Amino acid sequence: MQPVWMLGRTLEKFLDRVLCVVGAVIFSQLPEFFQQYLQRLGGHLDEARRQLEQFRQTAAQSGLTLDRLIADTKAQSEPAVAQLGQVMANTVARVDDLQAAETALRTASIWSRPFVFVRHLDAPIAHATWTAFRPGVPTTLEGMVYAGFGMLVFLALYYGAVRYPAKRAWRRRTARRNARMGAVVDAAT
């Protein structure tokens, strides 16, 4: 039969390996999530561009630039027509924002992509991506890099937040118990 301390070490080694696998699996899904997010982002960008093109065609048919059509429409006294001008202005801004986000994510390096993602995050698109997210098996260098990083993060969390504090508490408890036992032995002699 194994002593208790050997059983504890065996369990700790097992937990260590489980955390490595969990960290690798979770972090290796980031590139897949980014890819699915980019697909949705691209779909939103295409739709916003389509709307913007319709506004440009309407302006051209009226002999105006899009900027002039927006300004004239916003200046109308009829509230519904004035709101349409704001819708057109919002569409122009939306296309610019989505294009900037897509370009930034597509050109980001492996290391900067998570930070670029957060900086250009469109919460509704991210939520929709998460809702429909399907995990994938990472077979790219990026997936392997993120898996390795995930292993390191989970191990660091385990050792820094669980193992080290528990070991320190156990040592204090043992030192107090030994001090009491020493005091009992001294009192008996």
C-alpha cells in the first residue's frame, strides 16, 4: 500500500496533466473562433456595403453625391425623412468600422490577434458567433501555438493560485503542530 504522500503526488501529477489538456483544448479553439467570427464579420460587411451602394445609386440618380444626399435628407423638416439621413450616415460609419476590423484581424500576427480582436470587438457579432460556434481540431501552427500557450496559462494558474498557497498553508499547519508537540514533550520532561 502506498503512503498517503505518494498518493497525493500521484493525484497531483494526474491533475497537472488534466490541466495541460484542458488548457490546450480551450486555447486551441481561439483560432477557430476567430475564423468563424471573421466569416460573420465579412457577412455583415458585405450587407452594409450593399446598403451603402443602394444609397450611392439613389444619390447618383438624383444628381447628388452621397454626402450631399445625406446632408439634404438630414436637413428635412419631416422627422422620418431626417432620420433616413441619419440611417445613411450610420451605414457609412458602419462600413468603415467593419472594414477596419476585418483588415486588422486578417493582417494581425498570431501574437497580436487576441488583442486586435478585443480592440475591434463587435459584441453582437461575437455573441452570434459564440452562439453558433462549432469547435474544430486545430491542425495549423497557430492552433498549436495557442494550445501550448493554453497549457502554460492553466499550469501557471494551478501552481500560482492552488498548489503554492496550499503547500504554504500545509507547511504552516505542520510547523504549528510540531511546535505544539514540542511544547508538550518539553512540558512532560
